[in-house]
Amino acid sequence: GYAMKVSVFGLGKLGAPFVAAVASRGIEVIGIDTNIQVVGLINAHTSPYDEPQLDALLKEHHGRITAPPDVRSALEDNDLSFIVVPTPSDVDNRFSSDAIIRIAKEVGPVLREKDRYHVFAVVSTVMPGSTCGSIREAFERASGKICGQDFGLAYNPTFIALGSVIHDFLHPSLILIGESDDVSGATLKEFYHYLCGDGPAIHRMSAVNAEWAKIAVNQFVTMKISFANMLGMILHATPGGNIDVVTKAIGCDPRIGEKYLSGGTAFGGPCFPRDSRAFARAALDTGVVASISEAVDAVNHQTTHALFEAVGEYIKEFLGFELYPRVAVIGLSYKPGTSVIEESAGAQMLCRLITKGYNRAVSWDPYAMDAVRAEFGDRIEYFDSLAACVRNADIVLIMLPGEQFRPLVTDFSPLRKTVVFDCWRQCGYLAGHSFIEYIPFGVGTTKK
């Protein structure tokens, strides 16, 4: 068994699943958060968020999880704390470490009295130079102790995705440990060995290298997505071109690989866009212009714009009937299976339609309707089923991949032609249907 107890500062959408994942491996966990409702739910063994496995694990392992009201108990009987708090982007696209520094100030007085070596692992994404810069200074100032001598500090970011947070915590392919000292690194290595077994590659390095590695991973993945999307736009404009034929072939080259090479809609969500912008900002801080980052961002906007332009051509065709066509946007979250619409391609599409005055937009998503309503209010119409949404539309945009976004033929009105833009080319069976004009985005036609 693992004798250590750990504490987790921050019980948000990553912190709470982290607590549950750790407890599920037999480790005792103390959770700390300023949000009284969240603390109450955790202590009542109930999930505060809609995340797979979270509720079940909180109930099953509640004996190992406590969420006390004060920070003292988070340091008293354990020697390892994880900090999983929000680091929102500021006006310069830099991640703000304010919440981490607040924790340093809070735990400082407790750390000052503690005679054992305590290790703090920063899980939240921070700017390169922060962990051993402003964060270390805040801990030293608040405690009067010296980092690497009296207490340890490490940068320990994770590579997880909403909708699979617990699985990703327990089965990572890479564990990054950016250590201020050897004891911190060794402590974390032992912890992850117990949590994840022998599977993941553990890379120990300095904090600044880990800080760069974390944002570099997401920058590389977004670069790959944008490359595939650029290729998709090119092949869409090439008579006889087909994005899937090309990516399937080039993805077999081991230097390239097939993951994230699909060609589809722009990337969005709470991480990719802001990580990409932060990477560019951090590069500029070193005096290097990250022109690839800028291109990735530009191509991402261009992808949505190209789709919007293509849809606009069809909207013009309908205008002969003196009535704006109804445009249905299917799939509003930034990825299938989540309710988050932040910077999603579907939400961006709705924004453009509304801004351009195409005021007959309708929408549907299996998870994100509450978020869409909160964002768009009465500017668009809502349907509670895919069938109803499709039946009431002249132009249908399928923005996300997945079973739940495949409209069935019977849902279309036979009274008029319906145009279907399929961004992920998953409804091929609609091609050649008598009252449907099917447009797989990324497949070039000879019709101009």
C-alpha cells in the first residue's frame, strides 16, 4: 500500500476528478476549495460536475476523501500537495498565476511552523518561468522558508480532456515532472508509480523545461489539426479532391501519424486556443517570433470562415424565395460528449450567422443546449431533438463527429430540397438522395 496522504487545492472540473482518481487507488485525499457549495457536495459524496465516473468514484471511495474548511489540515498530516486552480488568460494572452500565489499566501503560516519537508506540485498550466519565479517567491515570502532546502516545489501539468478526465489521470502516456530539487522529483515519481503503474513515461526535468514542454505539446497538436484543416479547404476547392483519401495515406507515414489529422472544423474549447496564444506570447517574451503559432491561429479562423462562405453561397440561392432560409447548426460543444461551448466551431458559426443577419438559425446538441441558451438567448430557435431540428431547416450544418450527429434520412422534409454540409463526412449515405443536396466538406466537386 501507499502510506502517503495527499492534499489537493482546487476542486474544479480537474481538481475534483483528480481527487476521485487518487482515492480510487487507495490513497487518502484532502480536498481544499473556497467554494462552499462544491466542498459541501464533495463531503456529501456527490459530484459537483457532469464528468464520467466522477459521481460513482466519490460515492465508492468517500471513506478516503475529506474536504475540510481550513488549509491547516491540508499540510499537517501529509507531505505532498497538488495545486489545481484556474489560471485564466490575461489581456496579453499570458496565463495568470494569481490563484496559485493566493494559495501560497494562505499556506505560508502553516508551512512556517511545519518541521517536515512538504512538496507542492503545481498542476495548473502556467507561463514558462513562473514556477521557479513568482510562485516560488510567493511561497518563500509567506513561509520564511527556502525552496529546495525547507520545502519542495514542482511543476506537474497533466494532459487530460474534459469527458475523460479520470481515465486520463489514471492512464497517461506522459508524466512531466519539473522539479525544483531532487526530493520533489523523487516524491512525485513514487506517487505516480503507485497511481499509474509502469505504463507512462516519466520525464523529470527543471521546472522551466516542463513549462515549455506542456504548452509545446498542445501547440504541436493544434498545428497538426490546422494542417489537416488547411488541407481540407484546399481539397474542397480541388475538383475530385478528397481529404480522407489524402490523410489516410499520409497518416501511415510514422513521421506523421494518423491522430488529429482528420480535417474538419476549427479547434476550440478551454485549452487549445488559449494555449496556442500563450505559446506565441511566451515565445515573444524570449525575443523569438513564433510564426508557426500565428499561422495555426490564422488557419483556425480561416477554417470557420471558409465554411461560412460556402454556406453563404447556398443562403444566396434561397433568397430568390424572398425568405431567409433556416440554417440548422448541429453540434455546438467544442467536442462531442461535453457541454462546454467555449470557442467551439458550432458557437462561432452561430455568432457569424447572427452577426450577418441570417436571423433564422436553429440549433441542437445532445449536451450543450443549456450553455447555448445562456449564450444566445432568443436570437436563435431551439429544438429538443435532432429530428425536429433537421425537419425545420433548409440548410443543415453538421459541426461535430459522432453517432449522435448523424441525421436519419426520414427526418428531412420531402417538400423541398435540404442542403446538408457535413464537416466530418460521416453521413455519406445522404449522397444521391432525391431531396437532399449533400456537401461533404473537404471533398471537391466539379460543380462551381
